[in-house]
Amino acid sequence: MTTQTFEALAKSRFSARDFLNKPVDSKILETILQTAAQSPSWSNTRGYMLAIAQGERKQQLIDAYTQKCKAMFRTKDATLSEEERIIAQKISQPDGDFPVMAPYPQSLKERSARLGLALYKHLNIDRKDFPARNAHTLRNFQAFGAPVMGFVLVRRDFLPFAAMDAGIMLQTLLLAAKEQGVDSCPLGVLATWRSPLDEVFDIPPEYALITGFALGYASEAHVNAFRAEHPPIELAQEK
């Protein structure tokens, strides 16, 4: 592979936010996973695992995430009775392994805010149009209709190195998918709740859910024309 070829591959990958109802062939998925296994890791420890859901198992996960996400929206509904609000809060209470909803450091928060504003502008969603914003948020938890829903888990007792290795592996996986003509979208929001995953997979307790992702074939929907900015890597200044 030439430098130009790899650069083109890396630049061609984007976060797809609407997928066709088209399955990923099992051989293609196997090739993607085999390529991802070539990623380097800390002393070759590879302290991570994947959970891959398709078909009925994926639908079971989507149903569970949808219920929790809609309950989260209901907690902000001023028309609810106190009893209804308590029920919604109980259903939507985050039970993830990491605090996904934790505040960002200010400088990182600004980057995230710019992305959100740019995406909503692209979709013509007003900041105060909460029904439209909620609908888009819900699509995240439904993996944007992708046929493959993935989850990345890391060893709790080998952080931060297991998380670093998982990130390297996931990037390799996403690029391997693109090489096979398969689109993708990282889905950190899936780590908000752990319980849906435990309902359909036997996950060892020493593994923590750190992120999810979607694989499939991007549709021609307007949202898939959106591209996030990719600023230069910040370099430390010499003394």
C-alpha cells in the first residue's frame, strides 16, 4: 500500500448516521475483525474484548436502549406526575461502567459544542427544537439503523493501558471496515447503560463497557453528507 492510498483510506472514513437495511456478509465481518486483531497493544496484553450483535440480538439491545432513552426524555416532561417521574428516573438511571454524562473539561467541551452546533445546523435543527433533537439523540441509541452493533469492553484492572489498546484496535477496525466498503460510527453513548448488554451477552465482571460502534452501509440520507472538522494534532511546545 502506498502512502497516498492509506491517506485516502483514512480520509474517506466518516461517522455515518443513517444506514441501509443491508446486512454485512459474515466473511466480510470476519475479515474486518481479523485485520483489527493486527493492532499493536501494551506488551501484547490486549486487555479488551468485543461484543458483536446482529439480527434478533441487536434488536433486543435496541429495544432496551430505546426504552431507557425515552424514559430519560420523560424525566424532563413537566406534565408528568411525581410518581411517573420517579418511574422514568428509575428506568433511565445510568448504570454504565464509566460516567458518560460527566462534565467535559472546558477546552474539550468547546470542541464538542462546535461539533453539535455544526451537525444540528446541517440538519436544520434549531437549538430549541427539543422534539427534533430528542429524535436525533434516540437514533444514536438505535445505532442509526446499522445491521451490526458493536461494543468495546476493557479490563478494569489494567487501565488506562487497556483503554489505550482498545482505542488503537477500534481505529484499526474502523479503517479495516472502510477498506471492505463498510461504513461505521463510534457510539460512545451506548456506554451510558451496561444492563442491556448484560441481558444478551455473558460478559466477565472484570471487563468494563467503554464505547459502542455501528457497522453497515451508509445511506444517501442528507445527514451522511456531514463531515466533522479534523484540526491538527496539538503539539507540546519546546522549552
